[in-house]
Amino acid sequence: MYIPGEWHFCDDGTERPVIRGEILALTSTWEKTLFLVDTGADRTVLSADALAALGVPTLPPDQRLGGLGGVVDAVPVGTTIRLPDGQTGKVTFRGQFAAVADPDMLDMSVLGRDITGLFAVIVDRPGDVVCLVGQRHRYAIHTV
Amino acid sequence: MKDPECAIVVEEVTDPQELAAAQVQDERFERNVSWLREHAEEVYSHHRGKFICIAGGELFVADTPEEVLSLARRAHPEDNGRYLRYIPREKVARIYVHPRRVAFL
């Protein structure tokens, strides 16, 4: 399995590693979003815009997420995330994720280790590569 | 206490119809992302602190994601490749939250 991403030009002029994906909404439609590939994030967290697009009723926060920006309330979201698969086309990840309703705390959804931990993660700016590699795919490091 | 780290179920999509529909959606999304790329400077400089949505190659702006989605869906109901996002208030270096469980209510 090979999940391709890209370096995405953001609003502050910085390029960040992202993967284009979709989240399954309450209406059974897929809503497009970008996921930041954050190798330090323990969990996958949806941003406020992604949460709104899902159309799910907002539950009271049941957990808190902490980072350098402090601690923020998060709501649980049971849904499916769909990512591109360079081999078969698409792959889905169904489970319980978290969402942050405050856009100033998280402006982009984050792909955390609950998903990235299933893969080797390549975030290579000089080589212009962002991808997750697993199962029948491998990567190799060569001396040139 | 709830366990948030429940198992993730991984499945490869093999349904040709779903894959074909996804490809169409991907192409629409790419068009909207490209539109923003071409208009980035203008959009980012005028709409900080707002939610934006690009659909059908048209920009929509609002204070909430629900509002901007409503505008975009009404104008371009056929475009399921909408590009919705929030423009942070400030251009600052970002250290994204490294989410870790600290407490459960």
C-alpha cells in the first residue's frame, strides 16, 4: 500500500506535508479535506471546517488534547477517513477520531499515529516526497 | 472511562463505481485547489480569520464553516470537490498541536 501526499503551499507561504483525503459525512457523502502529516501527533484530529462538513450533531467535549498551544477540548467523531492508494485507488480507515471546534487551535486536520503508525512515513522536502508506505510496498535508502 | 484509542479498521476500496466517483471528485477538488493557488495572495490577504470555500471555481467567504458551506452548496450543488478551509488570523510559524491524552471527563 502506498498513500501519496504532497507539499502544500499554505496561507503563510510555508509548504507543509499533506495528504488529500475524504471524510464520510452523516449524509453518506465524502467530504474532501487536507490532512497534515504530523509525525508527532498521537491521534488523528479533525479541524473545525472538516467537522462542520460532516454535518454530525455536536456532542459535548469528552476529552482534551494537549500540545504546546495548551489544552483544548475535543469532541469524539466516529467516522471513516478515505485516503488515496497508489495501487488500488482508495483505502479507508474506520474508527473513532477526535475533532477540535476552535479553528484558531487547529486550522488543518491532522493525520496522527493512529493511522500513520500503520505505515512507514516519508516526509522529504528536498526530495519533494510525502507518502505513507506499507504492506506490499517498501522503501530503500541508497548511497549516491 | 472511554478508550479513545480504539482499533482502526483498514479496508481497500475495490468497488469500481466508488472508485470512478472518487476520481471525479478528486478532479473537481484539484480544480478548486488550483484556483486558490492562483489567487492565493489576494484571498489570504483579505480574508484572515474567515472560513473560505472554493466551489465551481468561485470563492465564498463567511464567519462560520456552516455558513460558507451553505453558500457554496447553494451556488454549486454539483461540485462535491469543494475546498473548505479556515484562514488563520495571523501569519505566524505554527507548531501544530501534538495531541496526547491528558484527561477524560
